[in-house]
Amino acid sequence: MTTATPDLGPQTSDPPRGRVDILGLTSDEVRAAAALLLPVGHGIADRLYPLAFREGRLAVDAFPVSASTSAVWNREFTVGLLEVVKMVEEDTASGITAKAVLRLHDGYEVECVRIPMHRNEDGTMEFTLCLSSQVGCKMGCTFCETGRMGLIRHLTAAEIISQVVTTRAKFGWEPKNLVFMGMGEALDNADNVLQALKVLADKRGLHYSHERLTVCTSGHADGIARLAALGWKRLNLSISLNGADDTTRSAVMPVNRKTPLAELQKILAAYPQRRNFTLGVNWCLLPGINDRREDAAHVAAFCAPLGRVLVNVIPYNPGTLPLTRAPTEDEVVQFIGWLRDEGLPVRRRITKGRTIMAACGQLGNPEVRKRRS
Ligand code: SF4
């Protein structure tokens, strides 16, 4: 069942007017900036910072500060909520998947998706929020709606974080896990994504533990090196593989022409791992393209030197210009069986959000494409 949210209340889109958006900064960075402006700036920063993330506003009025101090804060800082264009939901047996379309200050839109994951013993549902890191994407994966847009621009760290804060303020979403699997190749925007990771983990703000965060990449070699240099051993990494011989992978993922499988395998094998690190290997099952018996054998050969892996099989979700059809249930079960025969641990991703164009590979805004063409 698909529903649209009827009344979203007052909308906020706060374009940058030379003000610093707190959502893009760690608490230490806000403290340092505030201390330059006001003698007691760092003390006020300590109190305002958590509220900016919890309430999605610059809550200067929550504290007894002088009018001049308040004026300085309001002049210099902002909390940039995004404008909610729409929110749509798909209600299925596995829970409610919801997609929020959010407008940036320059009019472009990004999408984030709240995915139901797990029901707790007390009946509450745990959710994962799938975040966008770019408007469009230059990687050109042929099965992906976003890839057809081309890269329009990177999101700032504040815009990435604002997806979490805006959906919390507007809809009360409190995701347990965050994954960079929305619009864009996260590591193509490494400066902002790495900064966003630091802000997400800041213990005075949203305070996500590293194991609650996952970066997914199509195989961006430089970006993986930068992520490794961050030295966060509990951070999750997953790779979109989708082809385990160079011919197949290059056909569906042009990044493979730049970094072929042998090189990608070397980079991933060298990725610093904690003892129980498990590399996520995502396989979008494309009938007639990567669903043969030998494809399963190639996946196993690729994964062999990578330590512990978990292969996520994701049935293809046809978008507006389908590359192929969706696989049948029998085809999915058969391919998973072949992977297991190869000794690989496999998880089948239940398709969520397909009817609201919120499933894997379906995010993107055809209007933007039209405007650009
Ligand atoms: S799958 Fe990811 S990396 Fe590939 S085009 Fe789509 S958004 Fe970009």
C-alpha cells in the first residue's frame, strides 16, 4: 500500500547567507568558531550543539543569554533544515518503507529512505536510513536511476546530516543505522562524507557509534584509501560488485574500466580490518546479465582473499528505463543456492520500497534530468 503524507506543516529551507551551518561541524569546530566571536562562546556552543541535532533549530531562546549575544549567534550560525517536498510510504508485511524527497537551497532535490529492518521483542521496529551524498552521480551504473542523471553536484556535510535531522524534526524518524547507499557515490564526495561521518559520531550531537554507520561504494579506489586513513576499524564498508568478471562488470559499472577487478580485490584485501570485520558485497541480480552459474563461481573467486564477507543479493528493481526485468523468485533462490554451494555466506535482501521508487537503484528525479536535457 502506498500513501502520501497529507500535511507537512511549515517548511524550512534555509539558504546559506554567509552563516555557518552547525549541522556540518563537529562540536569542537563549533566551539572554536564561537570562541572567536564571543568570550563565553564555547560555553554557549556546548549547550546549543546537542539541541541543533535534537530539535533541528538554533535554540538560542532556550537559554538566558543577552540580546546582543543572541544576535551574534543568529547572525553567524544557522541550522539548515531542508524543505520537505513530499514523503511517501509503502506498507508491507515487513514494515513501512518511507521515502522523503528533500529540496536543497538551490532547488535541487535529494531523496532518503527509511527502511524497516528488525522488530524488537517489545514490538518496536528498528529502522535504517539510507542517505544521499550527491545530487545525481557520475559513476554511470547502467541499472541505476541516479546514474542516469549524471553528477549535478556534491552535497555538503551539512546537507548530508540534514537528511537525518530534517526527517527527525518533521517525521520523528530515529534510525538505528545509517547507510550511504542513496543517491551518489559517497566516496566520490569523500571530503564531505568523511566530515559527515565525524559529525554523525560526535558524542555531543547525534553520537552514532561507528558500527552503526556503513559506507557503500561502487569501487572508488582513492575514496577507499581515504576511508581507510580515517582509521575507524568499526566502520562498516560494503562494495557494489554486480559483475565478477571484467567484461560483465565493465558493462554494468563503468568504474570497472578505471579500477578492474584484480586491482579492486587488492585494495579491499588491504583494507584495515578489525577481527570480526565483515565486508558487505552487494549483488544486484540482473536476469540475463549476471545470474549464471559461472557468475556465482566468479563471485566466490573474487571474495576468496578478502577475509570475512557477506554477499547481499538484491533482486533488480526496474526503474523508468529498465535495463532488464526483475528476477523471478525461483531465479533469486537458485542464484543464492549457487553462491552457498560456493561456500559464501549470503543474505537475501527483501525488496522494500519498489512501489514508491525507493528501492535500491530507483532513487533519482526525472524532472531534474528533463531540466538538464
Ligand atoms: S549505483 Fe551508486 S555509484 Fe552507481 S550510478 Fe547509482 S548512485 Fe552512482
